[in-house]
Amino acid sequence: MTSDTAFNDRTLSLGLARVAEQAALACADLIGRGDEKAADQAAVNAMRDQLNMLSIKGVVVIGEGERDEAPMLFIGEEVGTGEGPGVDIALDPLEGTTLTAKAMPNALTVIAMAPRGTLLHAPDTYMDKLAIGPGYPEGVVSLAMSPRERVEALAKARGCRPSEVTVCVLERPRHQEMIAELRETGAAVYLITDGDVAGVIHCAESERTGIDMYMGTGGAPEGVLAASALKCMGGQMWGRLVFRNDDERARAQKAGITDFDRVYARDEMVTSDVIFAATGVTDGSIVKGVQRRPGFVETETVLMRSRTGSVRRMIYRSKRD
């Protein structure tokens, strides 16, 4: 592989941060305006424009949906200048469209990049997810365990009581029984309304967030993004695709999925080095949202590289009209 086609994560990372930043800035004026579609479209347009400035041969493997459902940044879309390394791109131009429309915390623009063919082509279905932070024995918890067993196993590994474990869960009716079982152990349940990429990241920063484990069913594309972040920060994650109908199974087959019951570990969802960037749209527990100041606007981005385990927090400030 020649130098101009090698995946140079150090060089590419700053460009990826700029992509996330510009997407956040593009939808900032729509925070609290109640228009989810307009906010999402603004982020999509900006992210696409910025990606096409990068010297890459990029293919979107996790995007806004199938080509007939997403006019921009659809799965399979080619982005970049067409020169440079071939890369897989997973993105969510606005993770938390509802959060943005309602001016609620933890809306992010999220993107990951890895060498071509190394990110799982997860179909637009659900995924049963389980994640913990770094420092635990491999396989200390698993998707085969019940919620109670997971809490008890993690507590034993930590040397604490189950009541000292905090679990992050997406607040949905489908999770009511799981939440009840978790609370029966004495564990605390941290509920989030949207944004389970952020929920998984919380596990990797448990000393700061107080969250030890993430579990529950959410979007499969977001699962790949979360695995990308966790590969950079450390921690364990597992995911199993969940299908509600034959149409979703057909989507999985189209994406190359043949084993519908397979449990994917973190490094099976992201098989090589990866770069991950997320910029805050609204204030959250990971990064601050877009800040408007007299004469300028400011964003905060977290930028990660799995090769080095580096995590940078970057402030970008630009003039405003």
C-alpha cells in the first residue's frame, strides 16, 4: 500500500473532527425550534459537503438509510475526492433529532472512519446491546445472562454490592420488564430518552459519569458507532441483531448478514483501527453544545483514535454574522 493510499489515522482525524463540527454548527439555529426533519437535513447537508472535501475514497456503510429513503448520505454512497485511502464511514449526522428539536441534552453529530471493509454493515434494524467500560476480565458479562445476572457479575468483578452498580437504559416501553428486574437487584437505573451512542460512551468514563453498564435494544447502526467509540476508549461491547419482520431480515441479507442469531463482539463490529469524532449540538454529559457568544460561535468535539487510545477534547471558535 503506497503512502497516499494508506489509512493514516493521525492525518485523517483532524479532517473528521471538522466534519462533525460543521454538522453541529449547521443545525444549531434549529435547536428548540420543534422541527426534527429540518435539523437533521441541515446536519446531513453540512456533513456531506465536508466529507467531499477530504482526500479519501469513502463509502458510507452506516448512514441515513437505504438509497430510496435517504437522498444524501445513504448506505453505499461514495464520498470524498476519490483520491487517497479507501475507507468505510459510519455516521449519524444528528444523533438526537428529537433532543435538538426540544432543546434537550446530549444531541450530537457523530462519525467514525476505518479502512475499507472493516466496519460491520449493520442493517437499519434493532440491536440488543450490552456494554461495559475498561478494566474488567473478558466476558465478565454477556448477552446470554439475564439483567440480574449481569448486575451481580459486574458487582462481583468490581468488588462491590449490586446496589453500587448504575446501568444506563434507553427509556422505552419495551424495556419496562428489564428495568424492573434491574431495580430488584438494588442497582440504579439511569434512563435516557434518546442517544444510545452517548449511553455506551458513558460506560467508558464511569469515574466521571457514574455509569457502569449499558444495556437494551436500540438501532443497529448506532451500535456500530458506539463500538467504534468504545474501541478507542477501551471497554467491552456485544450486539445481536433483532428483527421484527421479513422486510428487516431481507435488509440484513442485502447487507451480507447470513447468521441472524450471531452475537457480535466489539472487535467483530470494528475489525481494524478506527477514528471517532462527536461534536455537541446541545449541552450534554460528554461534550458541551454549540455556544453562541457576542461575535462568535463555539463548539466542543471529542476526537478519538483506537491505534493510540488517544482522546482529545477540542474547542472550535469561529466568527458569526
